Amino acid sequence: MEDFAYSRLMNVLDAAGYTLVVATDVEQEITPGTHVTCFTYVGRVLSYVVARPEWPTDADNRLEVAFGSEAAPGESAEFRRRFGCEVREGYGSSAGGTRIVPGPDAPPNALGCPAPGMRAEIRDQDNRECPLAGFDENGLVLNGEEATGEIVAVGRGKTCEGYYRNPAAVAERLKFGGEDFWTGDLGYRDRDGYLYFAGRAADWLRVDGENFGTIPVERILGRYPAFAVAHCYGVPDPRTGSWRR
């Protein structure tokens, strides 16, 4: 279970107690018979739900709030409308103990800012902090290759106890002496300090000598009404012998 989802469930337990429902898909969680009042998600779960045809019974549930990460603003708004509940996003790492939360004034698509007492930076693979992202009038990142790097939880390396029988994974997360925790997630930061998710570190795509994260590409494609869901994935390019997305 992700750190963000776990902490939200613990908050409910501390306040009033709860019954945990383990479902194979979100549709089972929100059906009236389960009496579920909140659920957690990671990834593009909401996009799959709102992509299906609207049902008259969608609002016939007891949902109050959905906690998760990586939902597009349009998907969150449509889910709120159809199911009559709040959608609250955030970002966390179960291994590194970092948490990023959006405030009421956070821009669309932003993860938010680090929670009080936490620091996060965007760094390249040489441990240098990346420059801030610049945007055009349509919200597109102008300097994606330079501004995109790995999200690093500053000073949180000691909170990671390691991965069972996987020293290689530990080395990937505790680089450069182990003081900081490298999340394995790509991101960039704007001039107001808000961080944005740009995919996993393994999700880089390289086109004409430039690196791009997959998530911003998916967001742009997702703006088109004809597209229900957009995903970037690797396919071999016979002309170059490399993998393209």
C-alpha cells in the first residue's frame, strides 16, 4: 500500500474507526451495497471509470471522498460530478517518507508543495538541482529536458530501511552517500515552488537527442475529447534500433 493511501486510512481509523473493503476494481468499491465512504487509488484509475458511459445509478452511493494521485484535472472534475464526492490528490513514497500535498491555489496538474517539515528537490543524475520549468501561454513546458529530473526527498535517506534481498534497489534510492532519498519519479518545479509529476525515471523517451517524460505527453493527448485514455509506451524503431514511445 502506498504511503499516501496508508496515511489517509489511518486518519480515518484515528477519527472514527472503519471497515476495510478489498475490491478488485473501483466499480466494486463504489457500488451502493458496499456502503464505502472513501477509497484510495494510485495512477489513472479515475480515467477508466469516467471513460465508460454514464449510468443513472452513478450517484447512488455513499462515497464522500477519494484519495489518490495522478488523476488529470478533467477526470477529477468529472468523477466529482458523476459520483457526488470530493477528490483529493497528493503524493507520497512509502519507502522514503516524503509527502507532497496540493493546496487550494495549486495549479492544474501540480502535485503541490512538500508538507511542513519536508523538503523536495528536482535533481539530475549528477546530483545537481535542475532549473525551474518555464511555461508558454498554453501551459506547455518550454525547457522540459533541462527542468525535468528525479524527485529527491532531502534528508530522508535514513527513513528508508531498505528493500528485502534487493541491494540494487537500495543503491538506486540512496545515492551519493545516502543522506537523501531518490524516489524514482520524474518531476519538475515551477517558479512558485509547485512540483509536477512527469512519470517514472524508467519512463524517459528520447526523440532527436532530447529527453521527455511520458506523463506530460499523455496530458496533452488527453485534452482531445475524442481520446478516452492516452498512454505512452515503448516500441522498437527499426530505423534506429532504439526504443521509441
